[in-house]
Amino acid sequence: MVINLDIQEIIKTFRKNGYKVTAQRLAICKFILSRKDHPSAEQIYQGLSNEYPTISLGTIYKTLHLLKELGLVQELGFNEGSIRYDPDMELHINMVCSKCGKIYDYKAANVKELWNVIISDLGIKPKGQRIDIYYECEDCK
């Protein structure tokens, strides 16, 4: 699993796994890395379609699936059916506004400590984790 991604690490991971590094794939990766709001495929498409007029939503979905399979992004599905993408693979809490859907990451050392206690108590080696806290953000109160 790659943590704290940069574009050179993504290129290496693509090549190591036999995938082509295309301009559109790189643009999608750069877009995700430049954002902290956990964009959806549609938001990525809207953000890139002016600069890459031939990019399709299908290309974006295929690239996101590839990034997920390579362990470079987390796919965050929500009850209302939306899917968002998070390039931060380190342990953190997703703070999700239940009204507007904004997401930001909360990181604290004690979260990692608590997580280590939990997995130790369970006696397991998790393949992933996801912790969400739902609340109303300042804009929605």
C-alpha cells in the first residue's frame, strides 16, 4: 500500500503492474491528489472535461477502479448511493456532513493508538479500515 502519494509513485506503481501511463490517467490522479474533498467521478469529469475534451466518464470510472485495485485510493460508498474517492490511505476519520455531504479528514495520534488496541483485542490483521463520523458542518448549522 502506498501512503502519501505523489505522482511519481503512481507512475512507478502503474508501470510495475503493467499498466500504461496515459495523459488522461495522470490528469485524473493529479486531480484527486490536488483535492481534499474526496471527489466523485462526476466531479472529476467536470473538473477535467474543459482541459481534456475527449475524456469520458467511462475513462474516469476505469481509472478509479484501477487506482482502487492498486491500493492507491479508497472508494467511499454512502447510503444515498454516492461514491467518493480518497487518496489518503493512512488511518483517519472521515468527517461527513449529513446535510451537504462535505467530507474532510480528521487525524490524531490517539486514533491510531485506539485502532491498534482494537485490532490487537480482536486478534486480526485488517485488510482495510474506514471510520466515518456524521455531523452538521458550520455552513449547514
